[in-house]
Amino acid sequence: MPTDYPWMLTEMAGPDGTMTTPITIPTLAFEDGSASGNASCNQYFGSYEIDGSSLTFGPLASTEMFCGEPGVMDQETQYLAALQQAATYRVDAMMLEMFDADDTRLVQYQRAATP
């Protein structure tokens, strides 16, 4: 289950669908029906549902700090949009991938070291 560990983003789909390495490393954690993490600059949070291999997120809210590093705010917007498009997931011991309804890969995470 993806809910067993926190995750660090290793790749995400760019505007043209090509997988790219993020500028900063967004994170994702699941706990008691809530998903949360760092979206690149801001913290985000919201609900999620898992049913078999289906994974959907409810509306996601985030803090509203401005980050001046070039590209970070655009990456954050793309990352949060990708989570909202998630329809299915695949997980193994060290990697979590999410896909949209057309089975296009949106994001890929690596399992984070647990404290």
C-alpha cells in the first residue's frame, strides 16, 4: 500500500507529457484518510481514497508562500494538478507511480527513509 511510507518525488510529467526531474523535491505522506506534503515551496493537504488500484484525491489546499527560485512555482502548480488527475497507482517496495484515467504516468516517487 502507498500509505505505509512517506514518498519523495523523483519524476513528474511536464506540460508536454515528458517525464522530468523536479527542481525541488515534493513529498507525499498518507495518514488516516489525509494526504499531505511539500508541493515544492508550499505545504499541501487534502483527502484521498484508495479502492484496489484506484487512487483519487479530494480537493487539495495549500499554504500560499511565494518562492522566488525560477520554475518552482510553475512546478508546484503542475505537481498539484497531477495529483488531482490521479486515477490509479502502482507501488512496489521502493517506488510509487500514479497514472491518469488514460493510463498516462503523472508522477513517480521513491520511498523516503523513515525516521
